[in-house]
Amino acid sequence: MARRTGRSRPEPRWAEPPPGLFPAGIHDLLRLLAVLAIAAAVAAACSVLNRRPAPFCDSDDPYSAAYDSCEPCPENGRCVDGELRCVEGFKRRGRVCVEDGLLTHTANKISELLQHRICDEHARVLCGQPGKILFQQHDISSMADELLSKDAARLSDDRIRVVKERVLQSAHGFLETTSTYDKVQAFKCPELAAELHRPLSCQARQWISSNIVFVITSCVLHCSVFCGAFTRDGHCQREPSKYMSRYVRSLKIMP
């Protein structure tokens, strides 16, 4: 008896996915999206942290700033071989150069002291005392060195040089420029500033001197009023000492 042969059933090309591979519900889908978002954030952070910043363009190459492969050198900085170095008076903060606060504070303080000293000398002359009005460049430089020697313990020599340059620039901007009798450039305190530096005793004395007529007239008028208030029938003219002593006693009684 012949053996009966039949066609075998073809096996499927794709196997069925195992159960649980795909999210079965909305909660599983949300968990999957959260995991994907965290993975993407971690990948982006690693890419940013591992990315090396572009080097700075050399300051000596005027055409390097046009390149896309380097970053322009920031203001108050000098860039060589891609590295940034800030000029004196500035310090690096990140990828920029910011002003050194200590140098600025010291320069402003020394400038103020220098201006006060020059204007005080001018004010002494206005008050009839020995002083000096005109100062040459070496005079101002010597005074700046003297003031810096008293307040530069925390500064290096290079930083002291920067502070002195700023002090001299500030002095030249504040002082008036003139010349001596032999045509040498000199500097002086402005007249208004010098007058404000006069002591109160000097200002009072000069005011009385310039208004002497007004002062004498006021004294005469006050004496006339005083005599009219304390005398009768012209007794003030015949016995002035008597009523003057009475007036002095009355001043002592007043609080």
C-alpha cells in the first residue's frame, strides 16, 4: 500500500513578539516616554559638557576674527595662541575681562586725596597764607607717588603703575591747565573749588572785609536803637557809660 504524502505547512516568516514587549496601557506608554525623555536629556548634557570651547582669535592677526573656528578676543584682553590674558587693571571672569575693583577703588581714593591737597594749597594763598597755586607735571607725579606709598601695601609694582596712570589721568581732567612765566605747562585747582576749600574763619574774615561799609552801618543802627530803647530825654548822650553797663548786664541775664 502506497504511503500517502502531503504538503507540509509553511512556517511563518516573522515570529510573534513576546508578550509584554509593547506597552499594554496608557500608564506603560507614559513610563516609556518618561524614560526616553530622561535618556535624551542626559545625552544632550554630556554632549554640552564634552564640547570644547572654541579658541580665541589672536590679537595680532586682524583677519582671524573673521574665521568661524575661533572666538573674537574680548575687550581689555590680549589673545595669543588661542589663550586669553587680560591687560593690567582687569581680571578674567569666564571668557571676558572685567575691571579690577581693588585698583578702581585705590585709584579713586588717591585721586580724591591729590585733588584735596592741590586745592588746599590754593585756598591757603587765597586766605593770605603761604601756599602754592601752580603745579608742574613732576610735582603732581611726586605727590601721587607719596600718596600711593601709604596705601599700596596689597598691590604689586605693575598694579601700582596702572593705578598711578589712572590717578594722573583723573588729575589732568580735574585741574585747569595754564603756564608759568617761563612758558612751562602747569596745572592749578579751579577757582571755584579752591574757594570752597577755604576754612570758615577765612571766609568770615574775607566777607567782613568786602562788606565793611555794610557792617559799620549795621553797627551804628543797632547802637542807635539800643540808645533809644534804654534812655529818656537824651540821657544816653550825657551818660553813655551808665547805660552801656546796664546793657552788658542785661546780656548776661539773657539765656
